[in-house]
Amino acid sequence: MPVKRRSASPAPAADRDLDTESRILDAAHTVFLLRGTAGARMADIAREAGVNQALLHYYFRSKERLAEAVFGRAAVRLLPPVVGILASDLDLETKVERVVAHELQQLAATPHLPAYILAELNHHPERSGQLMRTLTGLDPSRVRPDVFAALGRQIDERVRAGTMRPIGVEQFVVNLIALCVFPFAARPMLMTLAGWDAAGFSAFIEERKRTLPAFFLNALRP
């Protein structure tokens, strides 16, 4: 007997059980972040969520749709607050302190997220614009005027005053974010090299919250 194909659209909102949908997303979050989209199987997600595979397809239709939903829910907590901090009228020192505190706190809660995001971008580079919109809520073309302009003016003022060495605003932002993200992207390697267990890595991140802002800012002083 032929299998009746479902429509490509997700389940109608009125027919959704939000508790079931949330449980599926929680399970998919666990599986995708550990195995990536390519390595994850719908059967594993269904087992983790305690539902059958037909229910996964009813709510999300495909693994790709589910992966996008998981990515959006997890990653949206990372970058939008950073965009808001960097584009604000806060002084430069406070911006650095708040970005570091936010990124390390969020990444500590989802330590596999950076490796997952990097893997997704490497496998789907054409999605970078879409992912940027998911992460920031902005069109990529708006990130520069919304973030870089305000931050660039502050950097230029410090350089003219002789209290900061010249640095491009893009270099400033990338260096700051990279110093936050790298320990999590390289977490298994760092834990092996340093001989840390999970508690040891957590202690390292707590120390980094205290020391990274000063390290970053001191590196820019003449």
C-alpha cells in the first residue's frame, strides 16, 4: 500500500502540544550538539524524547527543520545580547567585562555549542547569512552600522588620547569573541592536555571570567 506523503509545512500551531514540542527540542538539542546534524539520527532523538519517530515528523517534518529549530533556540542566547552591549553607550571597559561575563556564562551552560556552530558553518557555508539573522535578529548588512560604528568611535577616541594602541574594530570584536569561544570549541583537547575533569574545566572558566577582561584590555594599552 503506498505511503501517503505529508505536506512540507510544520504541524499547525493549533494542533501542537507545547510540552511535547519542547521535549522534542530538548532531546534534539542534546543529540545535535553532541553529534552534529550529520551524525544525529531521528531515532536517537525520538528515544531521547520518549516519543515515536512519527511524532518528530509531525512537528518538524525533517531532520533539517529540527536542526534549524534547535540551532535557533540555542544560539539566539549567545549573540543578540553581545550586539546590544557593543552597540550601547557603555564605556569600553564595561562593554568588555559584560561581553566576557555573558559569553562565558552562556557557553558554560552549552559547552558543545561552539563546535556545533563551527561544524554547521563548515558544512553549510551558504547558510552563514541565515545563521547571522538567527543569532542577532538583524540582517547581516545592519551589523556593521549597529555595532561597529559605535564601538569604532570609542576605539578611535582612545587611540587619539594615547591610551590605546591602534586596532581595527573588526579585529577588536573578533579577538574578544574568540578568547571567549576558543576554550569551549577546543574543550576536549584542553581537558586532555591539562588533565581536567568536568569540574576542573568549570574552575578554569570561572577563573577566566575574572581574568580575561583585564588581559584583553591590557594587551591594547601602549
